[in-house]
Amino acid sequence: MKRKSSSSPSWTDVKPTVTNMDANHLVKLVADLYRFSKENQTFLHTRFGVGEDPLATYKKTIAECMYPDLFGNKPVHIAKAKKAISAYSKATGDPLGEVELMVTFAEYGNKFTVECGDMDEAFYDSLNSMYRRVIKKVLRLPEEQKDGYKGRLKEIMTSSSGIGWGYHDMLADDYYSAFPERRPGAAVD
């Protein structure tokens, strides 16, 4: 008799059973997982490229989380927006799509504070952190893909002028460190 482990089961425990399944049983398992949750459906659609725009579901989630309906009394959900980016990345491993979602996160969060007013320090820390992360990823893209993102990142930075908590200053520092150009109002040598 096999002794049961006191630890929680893991993929290592499941893998031998899955490995020994025939194709029909694997298809049935995937179908069951597909029907089990919307999250599984989205993952499989993304992984297999089903649908017109694999980013659409993730962008919608990010938009709803970072620029919620104030009249519907919906709160900002930073963790859920970040989870959408992570889920897309795990489903595809597509760095360009991940950059697109990260910029979308920064755009919607920035738009929310610009249009709706001052937020708290944690909100700005999350936006600054995502902005910094996406700049690093944009810098690793091929030259022909950088310009569009550079323009969007600059728009986020410039539109945040006047926002407190050091938010705009950090965006400007990160932007001009990554994309050196003369800052407006900077002294000319």
C-alpha cells in the first residue's frame, strides 16, 4: 500500500497519470477544463490563437480594473490587472503582447488619475513600477517596434504633469533615462 504524502499534491503527482492517457482521454480532460471556468477558456483561446484579437479580453480586464466605472461604484483592482498581464504571458510567451498590455495598464491608470484626481501612494507606486518595467522591455525590442511604444510612454509621462506624490517626476526620470533627449525647460549647455 502506497503511503500518502502529507504535502499538497503538485504537478509532479499528476504528470504520470496525464502522460499515460490516450489522445481521447486527453481531449476529454481539456474539454472538461474548458467548461470548468472562463479563465481556462481564455487561456486556451489565447494559447491556440482562437479568435480575432488574443489581447482583447486582457485589455478589457485591464481597462475595467485600472479605469473603473465610478458611477457604478467600482474600485480600482491593480492586482487583477497585473494578473491579466501575467496570464497572457503564461499562455503565449509573447513579449510584444506583454509589452502592449503593460503599456495599456500604465495608460489606463494614468488616465484615471489625470481625469479623476489624486490617488494614494500605493496606486502611484504600482503605476511607476509598471512604467519602469515596460520601459525595460521596450528597450529590448527591435528598433522598428520601439517608436510606437516610445510615443505612448512619452504621452503618459507628459500628461501626468501636475500629479502629486512624485508620480510625474518619477515617470519623467524613467522616461528621459531610457530615451535621452532634452527635457522641456532644461538648461541648454
